[in-house]
Amino acid sequence: MPRRYPFVRVGVFTDHIFGGNQLAVFLAPDGLSDDEMQAIAREMNIAEITFVFASTQSDCVARVRIFTPARELPFAGHPTVGTTWVLAREGRLPAGSREVVLEEGIGPVPVRLEGDLTSPSSVWMKQRDAEFGPELTNRGAFARALALEEGDLLGGQPVCIGSTGLPFLFIPLANPDAVDRAEPDLRGIAAAFQGERLGVFVFAPDPGRGPSRVYSRMFAGDTAGIPEDPATGSASGALGAYVAERGLVERMPNPLEIVSLQGLKMGRPSEVHIRLRLEDGRARQIEVGGGVVPVMDGTLTLPS
């Protein structure tokens, strides 16, 4: 007898359909093997999909496994936000709860809901304090690997690896035009710092859109099985810390709310909101959030 697995598809970090980052959430995946979950992610061919299981930890409402078309991830932003929204819509969260905790590969991830608890206006995930590696000084090589000139990199600001749970290579550029012109050679970028391949996050302050706006793109390549990500919540906590600690956005009032505009170049405009507090020049209490829009409900049928 065929096996049937219902799923919900949503757009995350957007307020309108066909924007933001796509996510499919499987709410009853029991019986699926790891290989089947990976095959489903390849078949869906979107940035990430999630499978929701009963939690193994008493303080978590669900265990969430996150897959890209290429591999399973221990943690990711838009899947956390989108899955929480779907669980709220489906009545799968404790009644009246605005704060819940999901179990992910990196451990417990606290999440907070705003608005109607059955259809939240926004969902916020708490992230760890950001950690940054040393400056990577081979700026010319990074510029060439992006098909840019060294002068297109933002002067006085380091290229470095940053993380609040999942590492990304952060390359600050001089302006949004340079961000749009970037054409990455991911092998060349990996060779420039002689490390493993990571998601490459390029960004620039965008004062033309506001004092707390950043214009961003994230090139995933074979790290995720997609060339570019429309919205990257797992990178945005470290992005917020980077621009706030270095004064690249308005620092008042404190706590700050920063908006990362991502996905515009690829036709899927996304707004990733970042809240944090500066304490002695360091970013603390980092949250990443945004809106979620339902797109479709469906059922995947597999042979018995």
C-alpha cells in the first residue's frame, strides 16, 4: 500500500506569496529513512525542507531535521522560522505559548512568536553570540574569485569567517551595486583562504534604503546543492553582529533592529530582520526573524 506524507510549503522572510525563501515542512515523517529524506530534498529542489519528529528532550516541543538538496544541516534559520510558523498554524504548539524551543542538530533553539498565535505575524529565533575568525588578508584573490576589483571590497573591514552556529565566509563590499555584480567562483574562493568550502555571504551597507539596512547575497554552491540562497537566517545573526560591532549601521537606539535585504537579484525579495543589543561593543541577545506566508499544502506518495 502506498505511503503518504502530507507537507506544507511556505515562503519565509516575506509578507507576500512568491517572495522570500521557500520551505517544505513534513509534519508526519515517521517511517522515512535518512536516504529517503535526502532523496525528497533533492526532488523538492528548494533551499531546505524539514521533517518534524517527536522531541528527544523534555524542554523541546519538536525535533526538527533540516535537509538541503545536498546534505543534512545541524541548524538553519529560515527552516526554524518557517517550521515554527507551520506548527503554530497546525495547532502543534502548547496552547497560549509565545516562546517555545525546537530540538535541532546543534541542540535546543529558542523561538518566539509575535501576533496571532494561530497565524503569527512574525517568528523570531534566538541565536548564539557571534564568533569571528581572524582576518583573511588575501583580498585581491577574494575579489578576483567574485569577478570584482579589489576596490569593490569595503575598505578597512575584514574578510572573515563568522558563525552563530553554522559558519559562513563574510565578504563586505563597498556598495549594493558591487553585491549585484558579484559572480562567484567558489573553488577560487576556497583556494583564497585554503579552507573547506563554505557558504559565501557578500553584503554592503545600504544607507539609501535606511540607516539600518544591509544589502546581501549568499552563494551556497555545492555546500547546499543550490547556487544562491534567497534568505539566509543562519548567517544573518553573525551578519548583524558584524555590521553593528563595526559601526556599519546606525547604532541607536539600543537594542538595534537591522534589516538584511536578500534575494532581490534572483527575483525572490526577502527581508531578514535582526535584533540585538550592543554591550561594551559586542553584540548580545541576537534574534533573527521575519514573516511567513503559506503557499500550498500537498501530499507526497511513496511506494510501500
